[in-house]
Amino acid sequence: MLCCAENSDSLDNLEESPSHSRGSAAVQETSDGNDVFSNQQDERDFGDHAGFFQGEGSADYREVLLAMEAKEKDFMPCWEKVDAQGEGMLEHRSRVVTCMQDLCRKLRFGDSTFFAAVNLLDRFLSVHAVKDDLRVLFPLIGIACVSIAAKMAEVHIPSLRSLQALMGPNLPFNAQHIQRTEMGILSSLGWAVNCITPYTVLAYVVKQKCAERPDREGLALAVFQEAVQQLRTSVLGKEYLVRSATESARACVALAFEGALEANAQQRQANDDGAIKRNREGFETGAYPNKRARSPTTPLCSQWLF
């Protein structure tokens, strides 16, 4: 099915992400820059969710979350089958997922596209054992998964030739290889590509977690931003394969929620300390009207006259 006649020496060709050093012409075709991408993409994604966190309709989002929890099992990879492919499988997967993430950044794809592509990769590995001598095909499988996910979620889709260029000159794959690999993946997965991922349910889990908080809107956005970062990190590990989409999302939200509360507490303490300092300076300098300035020998507490 993934019948590429050419062979590459090893997967080491992708040890350094190719889009950082190769394929610049293809990147320029779809992107205005490199360093600015991450912030622009985050602002787009987080801005879209800000309105969701401001809305009411608590019953609606809970119903949607329950429906996704009931359906997510259909899109879970089988960890046992992936693990059965040998010790090097997780390392190969981690390196390819890192390259997929870099590719999505270069092409300004949203997080939903990236996590959908990872889901396609993991489910494909659950139904197809990749032999040791064929693991040079991992870059091809990874880029095909990104291409499929982009067609489901993105407005501007790069050509297969652009994707080929981003793979770099050291990989002997062309646009036809990518296309045939796409078809192989789609066939293997029964064309079930509109998948439920941890990112799909993340906003709903965040809203549920922050629903009872008086500062829920601002807190929810802060928790969501941090949870996305947690999710991007966790995607490389074994736990991501073992957990369901909701379990992964809840784990990341729990860490982000705790961190947000701690940050809020520190900010409130800093504000309180600043207010006390300003009050003290005001009384000491006589800046406050109708208050007697403190003499060098007068205790500060005696100046609190109302």
C-alpha cells in the first residue's frame, strides 16, 4: 500500500527539522515568516475561544462534551498494537510528531489540524505494523497525515509539491508518493478522519472546570492557553497514546488550572503589596489631603486618622 520503490538511508535525515533549514521556497509560498507564526496562530486560536468562554448555555456545552466522550473511543489508537512494534517505535513516533508540529507551524495551521494529524498517525500505526526496514517511510506517513488533516480543517491547503519541498532534498519522496500514502491511510482508517482529539474537547473541559468561578471568563482563557501548551508537550509521550481524548484534556486542564490559580494569587498579593507601599509613601510624604505627615519619630500606625 505504501509502495515506494526508493529507499532512504535512515530516518536520521529528519533529526533536525527540515523546514528550519530546507524547503524555504515552499515555506515562502505559504507563509510570510517564521518567528511571527507562533504568536499569530495562538492569537487566532485563543481569540476564537474567548467568545466561547464568554457565552452562557452551560447545559449545551455539557451535552456536547458528553456526546464527544461517548464517541471518542471510535478514534482512539491501540497502545498495545503500537507498543508491540518494538522499542524504537515510540522514538520514531516522537521524532516524526515533532516534525509534523514544525510543519504545521510553518504552514500556519491551527492546533486542531496538528492534533488531528497526530490522531491519524497513531491510529494508522494501530492497524499497520511498520517493519524495521520500512521505518524510513515515517516522514512520508507523517506528512501525509498532516495533508489529510489540513484538508478537513484549513482554508488554504498547500500543494503536494509544496509539501514535498518541505520534506527536504535528502528524502527521495515526491508528490505522487504523498498522494498514494494519503489514500493508503484513508483506506486503512475507513475514511474516518473527522476525529475527536484532546484538542477537540479541551475548550469544553476548560469551560466546565471554570464554570463556577466568579472570574470564569478571564480564568478560562488563561487556563486554556496553558492547557494547550501542556497538550503540545504531552503529545510526544506514551501517556498520550494510552489516555482517551477527554482524559488527556482533563489532565492538562488540571495542571493549567492549578497554575492559573497560583498566578492569580501571586498577582493579587503583588497588587496588595503595591497598594500598601503606595499608601505608606503617601502618608510619609504628606501626599494625602487632610492627613498629618508622619514625623521621623511618630509610629506609622498613629497616622491612620479617619
